Amino acid sequence: MDRPVQNCARTDALIEQSTAVILAGGEAKRMGGQMKSGLLWQGETFLTVLYRELSPFPRRFVSVDRKERFDPSLETAEDLYPGCGPLGAMATGLAQARTPLVFFTACDTPLLTMRLVRFLYGCWRDGLDACIAKTGDGRSHPLCGIYRKSLEPAARACLEGGERRVMRFLSGCAVCEATVPLALEGQLFNVNTPQAYEALRRTPSQ
């Protein structure tokens, strides 16, 4: 879609109606079982970096598999559907949120900033169920986006029916796939393998 005309007041108002959820559960098999949320970027864990970056939200919490594995100073919510992948974690986030909108991001995108978040909120329109990031190569990024809390029953129904794919869940929703400006695409860099982590470590400081 075309780049939206940014309205800062409207964007701020939408963020005030939102909860930010960082998805941090999972087995991290592609990282050899190492918790991605605990990987370091510029001397801090990925999770700490993201949690601080999302501080403009009135509430933020981390969707986790087991609370005891995470810093107790961070607000966490334990998965209601353990072992069900990102959609299970998202269903948990939707259930625990108390706002009409929920912003989700994965814990393995430490380069994410509020600039990209605000871009997505600038794309939000009445009547949408979700607004997710999309890169210029046509790839959708459903784990970086805004979702209505009212999608919780649909997410639960998918999981209980054996469906775990987020994009399949979204196929029945009114979704805006917002093409991210080229200058912001790097913020979606996903660190889910040792090779990707090594590439990140070679990235110049932001």
C-alpha cells in the first residue's frame, strides 16, 4: 500500500489504546536451544532492548513459555497454549491485554524502534482487524503488527482446531499489509540462527 500521511496526534492516541507484547517463548531449535531473548546486543539482552524501546506504550509485557526463565522485573504472561508456536503466544497476549489494540513483536528483532511502530500505526484504519509489516520483496511479517483484542476468540478457535499458522489465521480477517519504507526494513532483521546473530554482531552501532 502507499505510504500513509502521518498524523502524530492520531498515532499517539492509538498507541494509548494499545498494549505492547513481546513474544519470547519457544524452543529456539534453530539457535541450538539458546534463548534468543537472552542474546546480547550492544551489551544488553534483546529482551531488555525491546522492552525499553516499547516504553511509550501504557502497558507492555512479555509472552513466555515459563516465567522462571525470565527477569522478574519484567511483566510476563505465561503461554496459555504451550508448544503451539507464535499463534499460541499471540492468543495469550490477546487474552491478557486490556486494551482494544495489541502490538506484537518477536523477541529476536532487536533493531526494532518506535519509528517503525509509529509507521504501522499511521497505516491503521477503522474497520481493520490487523495491520502487519511487509517488506519490499513481498514478504509478510505477521509477528510485527497491530491486532484487535477482539480477535482472541478466533485465535483460540484456530488453535483448538489444530491450526498454528499465523497467516492462515489472518486469512479470515481484514488485514492491512503495510509496505515498510526501505530505510526501516533493516529493523525487521530476524535473529533466529547463529549465522544471523553473527551478522547482527557485525552491524555498526545504531
